[in-house]
Amino acid sequence: MVRSASITDVIRALASALLVALLLEATGLVVWAERLEVGTLRDVAQPVTQTWQRIVTGLHLDAPRRLALDLRERWSTTLIPESEDLPGVATTPAVRPQIAAPTAAVVIEPREPKLESPADPDKKISAATDAAETKAVVSTDQPPKQVALVGDSMMAVGLAPVLRRNITRENGKRLVRAYRSGTGLGRPDVFNWPVQYPQMIGAARPELVICAIGANDAQNFQVERNVYLFGTPAWKQMYGERVRDFAKLLTRDGAHVLWIGMPVMRESGFSRRMALINLLVKEVLAEFPQITWIDPNTYLAGSGGSFEQYRQDQRGKLVRLRADDGIHLSEEGAAYLLPAISGWMQRTAPGI
Amino acid sequence: MLFPTVEFALFFLLAFALAWGTVRHHVTHKRVLLVLSYFFYGFWDWHFLPLLFTISLYGWVAARGIERGKYKRRWLIGGIAACLLTLGWYKYLAFFLQNFLNLANSFGIELQVSVTSPILPLGISFMSFHAISLMIDVWRGKLERAPSLEDVLLYVAFFPQLIAGPILRASTFMPQLQKAPDPSRIETSRALLLIAIGLFKKVVIANSLATLMVDDVFANPQSFSASQVLLGIYGYAAQIYCDFSGYTDIAIGCALLLGYRFPDNFDNPYRSASPQEFWRRWHISLSTWLREYLFIPLGGSRQGEWLNVRNLFITMLLGGLWHGAAWNFVVWGFWHGMLLAVHRVWDNYWYANGNDEWRESDQWRYASRFLLFHAVCVGWIFFRAADLSQAFTVMQQLVAGSWHWDLAPGMLLCVLLGIGMHYLPSRVLLRAQLMGMRMPAVVLGASFAISLTVIEVLGPSAPAPFIYFQF
């Protein structure tokens, strides 16, 4: 028996669904508009969603959703507790950026950060890596030395798994995970690293920080009504300031930082953008004696600095250096950076 | 444009309005759907739109050639070869080249070849299988005549199934394009229920399991106890089911709202008591495709036991490779081929020895389900692991790790939900559907919106792409 309705009924049902969803998700829509790439759609969507949110909030129609969010937060601490007693592993609670209470002058911190640049690397990463990865993994010895892994998907994919295996293998180190895919320093409106980083590391005070970030930053951004076009002097100045602020934060407690630059990419246009970011970041970081910037192309690029996806290893075996997307590192590729990283660790903090 | 996003919701509302607005002019209606489907695909990367068109063109040209009757076989072989070569170029070239060079190197032959694999276009495996299905169905006379180019383009690109299926057989979908959908017979209640269930499976269960447990366990299994690794494996079993069947549910629901019917793709697969049954319930459209277009042409099961076993292995190995160009997928396919073959031999032995009565008992059925589920989980380790060595590390940790029952209740709940839903009586969903039908349309719509909000609130903060997008 086919249980069917007429098109009129379907239109009524969808119209009703749309209206109720608009009422219940007014705040969610503001977050969505914030996350959009700088451009016409964002320019239109932001004022519309903000006005709509003000109306809904004024009528207290957003109360059910806020109540539901509160309940979720309460339950989540019960259902996914801090597990300091796990064997060899302890996790600090994952940072969940909250949607700010909707007020007229609301500050939004998105729940689902996602940047989209013309060659957005995080569109192409697998489900296995696009996670809110903001935990601390601890080995058991006392007192643990702390090493933080910081960055976007350039850290999360390939590099972090290799570092986690190799660093936690030796006792006496606490590995603090503070990386999140789909983020960058260019769009604090999407994910505000200076605000989120202290929450990600919690009480940890890492002596060493390994950072790989920037793949999502080759895009325009907007501050108030001013749009900064990628690569222009104004953009460079603004981005440089953001890198500088973040570098200050990373080194705040005397931490030494190894900042891994962006490798050459398969797509030449994207690669040129990454080269520009490398140049700019390197220049800014030269102001910080505690920060060492390394060029991954020394280890990963082919002859003449070309993109190299496969390479013969010392045993003559052909290994894959880069993921299918031509952006991220494979684990075998990330392993090529290990000697440089461990050399830096030994030079910088021999006791760790 | 992922299904659980505002962008897709807006796109779908536009598609719904345009599709039904033009339904009285059937040709225009199909053209509108075609343009929308190409827009949907181009939203990811417009560079691959010509590829989508080209693969469809292979199907159409070959189908016309087969229909004309002269050199039918050549047209069929040529068309299939064109599809497979295109698929191979994008998906398998680097893998085969890498392994060939390594093999040559192990024999002391030093070959120097610069290898760079092309970017893998989204959904290329699904497009290719659709085009091949069209050619074979025309060859077998299952379609009265070769369809028009526009119909072929729409069949391959129709947006609800374009990226991750279900794989529609030409002989079952093409007839739907012959007449306009009926605006008085839309299964609204079923469609909205499927979309809500699909979103719940994907956003709440699959995403939570992936981001809060499974990814961690598979990234660094040595950091976890054996019990946590075991939960991680069960978690992946639940995650991949909820991820993929959730996508399918949403695809079927969206198609229903547009007046089209897709076949079911999952039927409580973890309730299966044998490998054969599992493949009748898991990714049904792929297993049907492989049976119809690969296993049967190879000779199927009518050529004696050993040839049957050989055909099973070939089919499952290629089915494994279809999922990805990596050895872990080959091993996964081999594992399932072995399960099917061993069960076949075992089955024949028990039948021959008159153990039918015992086999029909409840105890045997439950024991079989338990064993089969765990055998499938072993396969999932290879499927999920980044490579073979990681898969073995997971297994090693499972055996050698310590056992502490220190499991997060939230994750246990997700695993139980993901696997337990297989045992939900079908009448529950039917009743929910009937209840939806009896509701006034406005109440039905409001209930749907409330369920979307609940799903959004319950889901984790970080989105995760659908697993099957990579295939």
C-alpha cells in the first residue's frame, strides 16, 4: 500500500518545518552566516540572520533550544567524563566552543568551525581526521614533561599520529593535543585561536610546542566593514599581527616553539599562496628567539622544490609522502620530518 | 554540500520548488533536475563537471551502439573499458604503479618513475558503476530501447545519489524518467521520517563515535587498553553503519520528496547469521550490482563448488578494491571472500550430514549472529586502519593490552544504539510512518523541524564528512 500525500500537503509540511526550524535555529543560523566565506552571500546572510535572531530572542522563542543545550552540557559531563584514571591515558574534556547567549550585541563562537578557501584542504580530509581534537594524552610517569601539538589539519592529518606514537613511546612526556581541523589564524570570527588555545591546553604548561598551521589562511577576511583581500599589503599586515599575537601566546610561559611551515602543494596556485604565507610567517617569527621555523620542503619537496607525492626510501621502497588530496601529509611523509623535530627537541630541551 | 548543512537545506528547498513547479512540462522538469544535479556536483569542485559528463557520455554512446545491433559486443566491451580506464586513471594508477615499482625493486630491477596521482573526483566509482549498469542492461535487453542523452545524464548525475549511492540499476531507474512524478502521490511521512532518522544516525551516532572515540583508538591504539580498543572496533562497526545507512536514508527521503523511488540499501545487516545473508543486507545496491554484473558473468554458483569459490573470491577482492586503492581494502575483500567461501563449504557439509534441524534452532541462530558480527568486525579493522601495519597494531593491542572496564558511558550508549537499532521491530517504524500520515501536514512539518533541532543539539561540535564520499 502506497501511503502518499498530495503536493499541497507536502508544501504545507515543508513550510511548517521551515518556519519552526527558523524559530528554533535562529542562533544556529547566525553562527552559520558567521562561518561563510567573506563575500556577497555572507554580506547578505549576516544582517538577515542577526535581525531574525533579535526578533526571536525578543519573543523568547529560542528558550527551548537554549534549554536543550544546557541539558546536553550537563549530560555530556556524565556520559563522557574526564577519565584521569584510564591506564596510560587521561583526557581533559574536549573544548566545545559554545554558542553565546543570544543578545543584541552577541559574540559568537561557532560550534562547527569550517573555513572554505578556494583550495580548502579540510574539504578533502577523511572522516577519520575532521574531529574536534582538543584532548590531552598523558603518559603516567611523574612529573610529566609537556609537549603540545598545535595547529589545523596540517597537524591533525599525518603529523599528529606520527608524533603521538613517537613521543608517547618514551616515558615522562605529556602530550597535549591542541589541534583542530578546519581552522586557521586568518578567521578569528570562525575559530579564535588566541581564545581557544588556553582552553585547549587547560592547566597544562607545555615546555615545547610543535605547531603546523596556515593551510586554511589563503583567503580574504573581514574586520567590521573592511574586507582584506588575500595577498594585499593590508592583508599581510593584518595576518602578520595575528601570527604575532598567537606566537606571543604560545611562548607566554617560556615555551619553546617549533613552527613547521607549509609544504609545497600539488595545485600550483595554492602552492604559491602557501609560499606567501610561509614568507610572511617566517618574517614575523624571526622576532621571537624562542621560536624556530622550519621549511618542510627541505624534507618533502622534490628536485627544485617541486611537489613530490611518492619517494623511494632508503630501502628502495616507493612510499607515499602526501595524502590523495595533494595537500596533507601521509604518515610516511610526516615521518620524514621526525629527525628534524627530534633534533630540535634535543637541542632545545635535552632533559625532555 | 554535505546533507546535514544549511547550504543543502536551502539547495533542496530550491530544487523542490523548481522540480515540482515544472512537473507539468516533463522535459523541462528533467532538464531542471539535471542542471540542479550538475550545480550540486560543481559546488564541490566544478573542474570535474566535464568528467561527470564524459562518463555519462560513455554510457550513452555505448548503449546506442549496442541498440543498433551491429558490433554489440564491441560496443559493450569498449564502453565498459572506457569507464574502467577512466576510473583506473583517477583511482588506481598510483597504487598499481607504486606496487609495480616496489616489486621490480625487490627483484633488483631499479626503475625510476615519477609518480603523482591525480586528485580523486568525488563519487567517481558510483558514476562509473551507473554507466556500466546502463550498458549491460541495454545489452541484456532489460531496457526496451537506449535512453536519450538527457535521461542518461540525469540518471548518472541525479543529485541525491550522485556522491555515495545507492547505486541505481538502469533497468529499475530509467522507467521512472519516462513519465513525470505524480504530485498527488508523494510519500511525505516516509520521506521526512527517513531524513530525520538518517540525520540522527549520521550526526548524533556516527559523528559522536568518530570524533570522541574511534578516530583516537585507530590513530594510536597503543595508548588504549584492550577493552577500549574493543569498544573502538565495535564503535567503528556502529559508526560505518550509521554513517552510510544514514546517508542512504537521507538520499532516499530526498528522492521521495521529489517523487522518485530509490531501492533500500540496508536491511539491519548486523542481524545476519551468515556471510551470504550479510551481503544481502549490507550495501544492497553494491552487492546486487556485483552479483548481477560480475559474479553471474563469471559463472556464478552453477559451475561446481571450486569455481563458485573462485568467483566469490574474485568478486569480493574487486569489491574490496572498489572501496579504495590500498592493500587494507584488498585484505578486507579477501576476508569477506574467505568468509563466504568457508561458509559455503561448511553449509554444504552440514546439509549433506542432515543437521538441518539443529541449524534451525534459536540457539544456533543467535550464536551464528554473534560469530558473524565479530567476523565482520575483524574485517572493519582492516577497512578503517590507515594501512595494514596499523590494522595489525590494533589487533595486537586487543590481544596484548590490559583489560579495564573503564569505558565512557556516552560511547557505550552510542555503540548500543548503533548496533541495537538493528533489532528494532520493523513495525515500530511503520507505526511512526502511519502516525505521521495521520497528522495534519503542518504538525508533521513542525515535528520534523523539532527533531532536526534535537539532532543538532545532540551532535558533536565538529562535523565529519560521510565515509563513503572517499569511494
